[in-house]
Amino acid sequence: MNRTFFLFGAMILLLITGCSNNGFNGRKVFFGTPDGYSERLSAAIEQAGGIPVSVPLIETIIPSSNRMMDSLLAGISSYDWIAFSSRKAIESFFMAAERNGTDTSLLASAKFCAMGRDAELLREYGYSCAIEPTEASPAGITAALATLPDITGQRIAVIVPGVTGLTEPPVVPDFIAGLEAAGLVVTRVDGYKTRPVIRDDKLKQANMVASGYYDVIAFTSTAEAEAFLNMMEGYLLKEDQLFACFGPYTAANVRSMGLLVEIVSDDFSSFDGFAEAIKNYFLSSSRPSAYRAKRPEPAG
């Protein structure tokens, strides 16, 4: 009787495991997202059934003093709009406001633009968005502002990262150019710094990637992809290494680096959508059996 009960229980467990272990379950996802973002991405990947492997390759630093931010806050009443490019931009703005003792009534009268889940962080600080674009991207902010009447000539401060040690991706220059084309007068404010992380385990991680240990290499920004390629300098990537990108803008930039991206999330308002896109790829029977992913040969 006990043996029969044991066998029956084992069969049920096998059926449950077989049903749940579908496609994405147990797949290892490598990502170089900076601390502060990596925790949310890890949680999303775990929720989807994957195994997150966080190896921060870049970091975002809010400086203890920032003349550009101080100048913005001193003259904030002269701006019609304040646009945030990221959660870190929001954090840097309110840290500077506290440091400067900025009048909260001035902040309350400001018109803020944020995108996707970043708007939730703004509300945590006690402020709301005047613009929350349908598309969670800087281009979405531009498109939303361009539809407003009398937008021409209005002043906007865009709080963005200053990039050191890496090539600045086109996202911020394109954002500023788009706003100017819409007729706005733009002031760029570097609210924080993005820079590569110097990792003691660089060789170990490069060897693991080169060996194909990770099922997916995921990028949430172009800077991560560049830092990844720097880490892999001198190593050959496996031809069937799978790459995923958080949205079409990052994907376009990563492809321009020579990596063939197979997974691009359509919902790039949150990391949940990114994790689901990766999961759905493995659940799809139409995914390609082979794909190339390598750094392009130098010209000449």
C-alpha cells in the first residue's frame, strides 16, 4: 500500500514538474544591469521561471554636488517642463532639491514628464506627471509634448546621464534633437553619471559566457552592451548565443554593434514585459534553430 501510494505521488510530481518545466523554466539569463535596477529585473525573471544572473557591468552614480542641477533648481520657475530620462534622473533631482533646500511650492508647480514605471517613483516623492506618454521612451515624451498647443518656444530641462568611459548612446542626443524639432527650448542637465564597472571576476565571467554557460544575454541599455563587448574582448562568442534587448531602441543600437538580437520586448514600460518576452521566445515553436552573434570584423 505504501509503495503504491509512493509511486502514485511520484507520478503526480513528475506530471506537475513536466507541465511547469516548459521552455523558459531553468534557463539562465545573464544581465549587466546596474545595481538599483538589477533587483527588479531579477525578480521579473524569477517570476517568469528563469534563473537571473546579475553581473553589473555599468554603474550609475549620483554625485554629492552638481552645478548643473543646482543651476536648474535655482531657476526652476523659468522652466515650463522638467523631463526625466530614467528613475535615477528622478532620484538625482530630488536629492539635489533636498540638498539645496528648494521651496516645495516651486516643485509642486513644476510640470514633470516621466515614462512607464518611472511615473510611480515620482508619485512616491509626492508629485504627479503632467505628461505620461503612451510609449515608455524619450521619443514617447517628445511625441506627447509635440501634440500640445502653444508648445513652440516653451522651455524644458531634460535630466539625463553623463556617460564616462563609454560611448554615449544616441538616445539622449536624439531625445534633445526631437524636442528641439518640436519647437521646445532645451536645457540638458546631467543629473548622474553612467560608467563601466571594474570587475575582479572579469576573466571568469568572460570564460563562462564564451563557453555558452548562459542561455540568454540580456541588455536593458546600449551602455551595458558596450561594456559587455569590452569584457569579451579577445574571446569568441558561441554562434548560437542568444541575445535579448529591452525595447526596440536598445535593440537597434546593439545590432549596430554587430550582435544579432533575437528577442526584443514589445512592452518596455517594465521589466515584467521584458521577462515575458524572453519566456515567450522559448515557448514559441517558430524560433530559429541557429543564429549568429559576434562582433563585426574591423574594416580594412
